[in-house]
Amino acid sequence: MRRIRLYVSLFLILLGCLLVAGAGLVASPTESTISTTSVTASDGINAADSTSSRGPKSVLVLTVSDTINPVTASFISRGIDEANEMQAECVIIMLDTPGGGLDATKDIIKRILASNVPVVVFVAPQGAHAASAGSIILLAAHVAVMSPGTNMGAAHPVNIGQKMDETMSAKVENDLAAYTRSLAEKRGRNLEWAEDSIRKSASITASEALKKNMIDLLASDLGDLLEQLSGRSVKLDSGSKVVLKTNGALTVRFDLTWRDKALSAIANPNIAYILLMIGMYGIMFELMHPGAIYPGVIGAISLITAFFALQMLPVNYAGLILILIGIGLFIAEVKVVSYGMLTVGGIVCLVVGSMMLIKEPETGVHVSITLILPIAIATAGLFIFLATLALKAQSAKPFMGKKGFVGAVGTVKVAISPQVEGKVFVEGELWNANSSESLELGTRVKVVSIDGLNIKVIKNT
């Protein structure tokens, strides 16, 4: 039992290390170097009440350096609400994203279209990109801006983990292409290239985007952007026009709270997947070995957290069922001798189910295969090891009861002859013993049988 608990602990530690490594997949939001006032999402109302953030010359700045997910959508929505409340000149969303979920993207775009304050999406800093869902958000902005050395596009719908038929694939592609064209038409941008970004997964640099009329400005940094925006007339979706006065405006930061950062981290498909696996293994080992306690506690916490994360992601329940079947096959391998067939089936179910678990055909949000394979291999290795231990235990000589006592070695304490019973000290106890040969005091003997409280011994050679 102690050995099994040790192996389970090591396995959970391994998965925990993968969780820490997976956390590196989630980028942390960056800080603006020219910010004069810092406002967090949680105290935005207080900022609106302060005189320093009021007035026509204040600009609210949000930084999004993460995947587009429900947490990101909520953060941007709250930021736009705050800008409307404080009557800011505009909202600047500094964007650097590899893409994300379409539902979250549409929520952000709806909020941009309903804003009474101009929304400027700025792909920055240099080296950043607005890929996939990010390029659609950039297209929806009242003013689209990119920094030199950035790129946008590659928004073709991607399907990971299962194959769509041609009809369904065409439906998804046509729907997203029409949605993108409608945004380009509303903002007076290049309809043809906007559609190519969907159908052909086209991607362009910042300078090319300006030439193709996909963005409005190029700016090296936030200060340069504020200067270029000043005096620009922006037509809101309500029909009213606003002339921006941003030159020398006070920049007010609207930052992610610790809660936003934590939720954004677990909303990452890779982190959610690791939490799910830790939770399942912890509960499973607790059920297999009641009383271990800590695997169950760790498993319960991880599983609840994983379910919270999965509700923010497009989960495919067929994938979840395959994962459960895979784990069931691994458990069966420990109980049943299948010569590895159950393990092979478990690996296949676990890998396929993991690839299908989180399905976002439009934007390709999925669990990384570089994370799935190590977990599948580690899981298979653990259960093969446990199955080996079980087989050894079944084939090992019993060490309790009569069968376990036979073969034990002891010492003669009272001499024995074929006609006279003596005494032998064995396994910490003194036994009445007889033998077919004479055995003197101190002779080392081996137990060959037991009858009640008497044992039969022979000389140990």
C-alpha cells in the first residue's frame, strides 16, 4: 500500500509539473510604459468618480495579450462600459493574440458595435500579431491600427480532433466569410481580402494591411498613436460622429484583476485538460485505495476547477467519454491479464478523446498534441507498472498463514531425534518440532510442514 501511494504521489507530481509548464502557454498582460494613472477592472467605478480620469481628454487603455476566451470578452466589455461611464475620448485595445473562440469573439464585436465611445484596436507592440479571431476583432474596430513588425489574418476555420464532412465544412466557412465581409463593409475596408483571410487563410504584414485598406493607421507606439488619432473624425454605429482629441490626453489603464488572470489561465484548453486529468486520476486512485485521502482531495479540487474551466470552452462530450473509457481500460489492465491489449486500447481512447475534447471548428481552439502524448505515455507507463506489481504479487509465495510459514528457517533450541520431539525457534516463536533425523542444539533447520501447533523440520543446507 505504501509503495502504491508513493507511485501515485510521484505521478500526481509529474502532472503538476506539466501544469506549471502549461501555464507558460498563457501569456501575461503587459504594462504600458506611458501610463500616468493605473485603474484595475475591480475599481473602475472609483476611477470614474475621480477628477483625474474625467473630462474630454482621457483615454482608456486595455491590454489583451492572451487567447480570445470568455474571460477576455468579459474584460473588454467591462473596459468599454467604464470608458462610456467616464466619457473617455476613446478606448484603445492593445492586442496581441493567436486567436481564440468564435463565441467570445462575437461577444467582443457586439460590445464594440454598441459602444458610444470610439474603440481603437491597436496591434502592438512590435512583433505582436492579430491572428484568427484577433484579425476579425481588428476588422470590427472603429479605428484599426497596427505597429510596424506586426501581422494579421489567417482566420480560416480550423477543425481539430475530428473531421467534418464537406457540407458542414462549407457551411462553417461560408458563415464566417459572410460575417467577416459584413464587418469589412460596415467599416469601409477591403471586402475581398477580408474574405480571403477566411477562405484562403491569408495573412499580411502591417504595411501591406495599410496598402490593402484593412487598417487605418500605422503607429510605432501608444504615444505616436495618440498624436495620429487627434483630430480624426470617427463615425459611431449609432450614427453620431466624434472628433477625437487625444494629443496629450491622460492615459488611464484598465488592467486585469488577479481573478481575471486566474480565470484566463484555467480557460486555456491545455490547463483545463491537465486539471481534468489530475482530477480524474486523484479520484480514481482514492477509490482504488480508500483511505489514501490526499489523492482524493487533490483530485476533487482539480476536477471541480476543470469543470469550471470547461464550461467556458466548447467541450465535445464524445471526447470526454472516450477519455473515461481509456482510463477504465487502464484500470482493467491492472485487474486482468490482457498481455497489453487493454493498455493499447486505453492509449488510443485517451489520445483520440483528448484531441476531440475541446472542439472549436471556426478558430481551431484545441488541446495541444504535445501535451496529450506525454500524459498518455505517462498514464500507460504507470498502469503497466502497477499491473506488473499486481502480477508479481499474485505469483509471489504467500508470507502469511500455513503456506507462508512453510520454508521458514529457524534454530533448534531442544535437540530432536526421530523418536523424541524437540523445540525450534522460528519466526520469533518457539514451536514443538519433530524430524526424521537427529538434530542437535543450535542446528539451523527449515520448516517443511505444519500440523496444528507442531512443525516438521529438516536440516537447512
